[in-house]
Amino acid sequence: MGNKRKLGSGYEEIAASFLQKEGVRILERNFRCRMGEIDLIGRDRDCLVFVEVKYRRGCRSGSALEAVNFRKQRTISCVAGYYLLKHQLPADISCRFDVVGIDGNQIRWVKNAFEYCDGKGKTWK
């Protein structure tokens, strides 16, 4: 498991560097709570951005972007809600959920990859 985490951290670092070159200021890496983890949290102008990073060596099991399924989206949403509460950020703060997919050597950044979902049908963007 340690090797997998080390590999993941390396790709998260690649994604963070990529985002920084695109103007995103990275605020936190691997924000964890009992509900789960968000790989990167940043600011893109006036928007708070929660970023999931996925890597795939090949496309045998689908693209990296396809790996962020509804269950993962729900987990990220819950952790994002906790982050907002913990940092006492206003409820109307502009937020979005992005995914950085790394397939081999290709990096793809999808802004607004999904909306907030709490599993009960409640959404916000």
C-alpha cells in the first residue's frame, strides 16, 4: 500500500505543478477527515477549487477521468462540506469540483467535472 500511496503522491505533485502553471494557487494537499480525502484544494481567481487527481498507466480499465464515479463524487462533496465548515467559509462562496486525469503522459484538466452531491439528491455548484 505504501508504494501505491507514494506513486499517487508523485502524480498529485505533477497535477499541482500543472495547475499552478495555469494560475491556480494550491492551498492544501491531501486534506483528510473521517469521511475521506481531497487530493488538492486551491484558488482559481475568486473560486475555491476541490481537485481529484487520477492516474492510469493504460486505458485497459478506462480513462483516468472515468475513475471518478458517483460514489467518489459523493465522498469528495462531503469532505468539501466539512472543509468549508472547518474553515468557517461563507455558505455562498464560489466553489467547483475539478478532476485532473493523467493517462500515461497526457494531462487533462476538467473544470466543473461534477456538482456537489450529498447522496440525498441535494446539489449546489
